[in-house]
Amino acid sequence: MNLFRFTCLLLPCFIFAETKSFDFKDSKGLNTVIFQLDALLESINGSASGVSGKIDFDPDDPAVTKGVIVLESSSLRVDNPVLQEHMHGDDWLDVTKFPKIEFSLSNLTRLKVQGRSIHASAEGKMTIRNVTIKMSIPVELTYLEGMLEKRNRISGDLLIVRSKFSVKRDDFGIRAGEYLDKVANNIEISINLAGVFPSK
Amino acid sequence: MFNQLLIPVPVIIASFLWVMDGARLSFWATSKAIKEEIPIVAGMPELGTQTKITWEDQFIHGIETPILGVLIMFALLLVTYLQKKKFEKSIQIDGNK
């Protein structure tokens, strides 16, 4: 009897549980990835705006969140044109051969709810220059139900993804072991992305 | 005498331009990132903000500027020195005549 009751109580959750597919190609152009790495004279700071991808998020079961965030490598920009040319060039990111940097999210672990936000560890695979590495990235997700209307004038939900992590250029074969005295191995990355889920 | 007074001018100008642009140790830059915090939801900044980065074309002096100033100063010093030598030599020749 108890099992029957339990099933009856849970059934609506399964029926109404909806995985929402949030699109991260922001029409407002605010989705930016900021990167920083130390160099011999001064730190190199830059940004990249070519963000796209989709994340499937279920507000009732955030652990099963999955999806892909893609960054166009040619959208990486720094203040010095020579430096940018080198960065996009064959020896470094080779943006013509490897046009995309990708993070494929498989699930969330170590979830902790704090107010509106969910702090978790995003388990997935990072691909840079065709080198794929399993990574665990700390993320903060904020689900804003019905707030898309106030942002984009269309009804729907918003999912904000924030994260700060670092990658080693050695791991992705970006001049591995070379110029370490001039350009640091660690690349600090900061993301603050808004995904949209327009309601039909 | 007046020529000699002009010798340090390139260094002074170069250093001034470099300091005005923040005395950066990095190389010349041709653009500047303007960062602006935009609320994710308009009128509700308590829900968080996103950083809007606009790249503005602008020349910013780097470490090359003071180095260039010093090089120009040395070039002027050399020219002045050679001119002085030439002048002294011509006086000597005129004296011998």
C-alpha cells in the first residue's frame, strides 16, 4: 500500500518533469568568455564572443544536466594585433584547422543549492585543437523561470551559467613545454553565459 | 648649443606619451577592451550581471615607445658628435692653410 502511495505521489513528477533545452547563442551578444594568462612583460587578457551551444536542464533534477557549449576559436581577441595573429596561427590555436573549442557536459555532481543558485561540479570533456580531455569544472547555475520576457521580450526561462577554471596549454598540445618562461602554461578562463528557453 | 638642447626631447616626449597611456610594460596595442556590467534581467541587477566587452580601436603606447625615444636620442647624439668632429676638422684644415 505504501509503495502504491509513493508511486502515486511520484508519478506526477515524472509526467510533468520537463527537460528544457537552453540555447546559448545570445541574441544580445553578452555571452562572453574571458581569458587571462601570464606573460613575460604583462598578463595577456582577452575575450571571445562566439559562444553557442545547448544545455538540457531539468529544474527538478539538475544532476542530469547535459549539453554542449561551443566557442568559435577565431572569436578570441586580444589588444595587440601581432599577438592575436600568433594566437590564431598554426603554432598556437590554428583557428582555420580547429575552428571550435568545445565543452561537452555529461552531468553535474556535488550539487549544492544556495538561494537561487546551484553550485556543482560539471563533469565533461573539453576539446581544444582536436585534443579531448575529461574535465571537472566548478559551475554555478541560476535558473530564472519566466524571466526571458524581461530580457528578450519573449516569454520563457533563463539559465545562467557562471564558472572560473583554468586549462593547461600543455594538456591540449598548444606549444607544449615551449616558451614557458614567456607565456604561462595555465590559462585562466571565466565564463558568464545566459541561455534562453523560449516557451512555445 | 641649441642643437644639444634638443637631443633629450625625443626621450621626454616618448616617456610622456608612455606614462599617459599607463606606463604599460607590454607591447603597443591597437585596441582597448571596454568592460561594462549589464544586468542579466533589465532592471533587476540583484539577479546578477554579465560583462559586456566592447573592443574599441585605440592606439596605446607600450614599452617600445620609451625604447624608441632612447634610440632616437642616441642617434641624435651620434649625429651631433659627428657634426662636431667634422666642424673641428674643417677648422683645423682652415688653420693649416
